[in-house]
Amino acid sequence: MKLVPWSVSAVITIAAVIGMQARLHGQTPASDVDSVDHAIVFELGVAGAWERGESGQTGGTAAFEITPIEHWLELEAGVTATPAAGGLETAFDLLFKKPWQPSARFEFMIGVGPELVHTSGSDGGTFWGAEGVLDLMFWPTKRVGWYVEPGYEVVWRQGTPHHGAEVAAGLLIGR
């Protein structure tokens, strides 16, 4: 399965349409959702990763997010586990994100940050990397929502950069 360039724009378009539809139908007044300032947001979901020249892998992901500077900076720490060459690849990341909220129910962020990847199995080791993501969040209620997070990563394995695309999607729980 290959991630084609139009995939990211398709996700953005779908997100915009859903956000506009929720706003047009007035399902929840903006003040209801805007008044909720989540001290922490938990993300639980599935993740897929594709590296050049290799088949895709799917696994699970979990993260939490805090907002140290309202409307300017969100920090997300997460872990993703996927099967890899007779073992397990576990990626730990810390993302620095800039949020935008065009409607009461839709938020998107652009983020970058470092990642540490540990692989067990035949190609085992621990490697450093960097990733960039586009995070699309939908909040149908004040405390529960869902997200889609496409991204791109570079991981240096034995001094060689390995490039890959990734996408995660799942449940949001705001507290």
C-alpha cells in the first residue's frame, strides 16, 4: 500500500467539509466547546507506516498532549508500536505543535519534533529521528473526539537516513 501525494490534501478537504457542516448545522454553539480548556488530551489509535522500498506496517499508538501557551504551543508526547523484521519497532516522540481552531468543533495543528526508535529482531537497535505532522482534530462533544494525523519522518539507522510516511487515527479524550 503506497501513500500517494493527494492523500494529505484529501484528508484536509474532508476535515474542512466536516468542520463546515458541523458549524452550518449549529449542533453545538461555539461558546460551549470553546469554553472547555482541556488541561490534557489523550490520544488512542491505530498507526500505519510506510518506508521507501518496504511494505507498510500497522500497529497501535498512544499519546498525551498539553497546552503550555494557549493558541501558540501544544506539546505532544507519544509512543507507537508496529511489527518489524521479526520483532517490534517502538517509536517515542515529542512534538511541538502550533494550533489553529477555525471552528468550535475542528482544530488543526502543524508540528515537528525529535523521535527515538527502538527496534527488536534481526535489525535491532536504537536510532534517532525527526518527524513532522499535520494533526486534524474533530470534537463532536466537549470531552470526546477523534483525530487523523498524517506525517513524515526521517530516521538515521547506522548513519543512513531512512524516509517514511505515516498516519495515525483514533479517539481523543479531553480532561
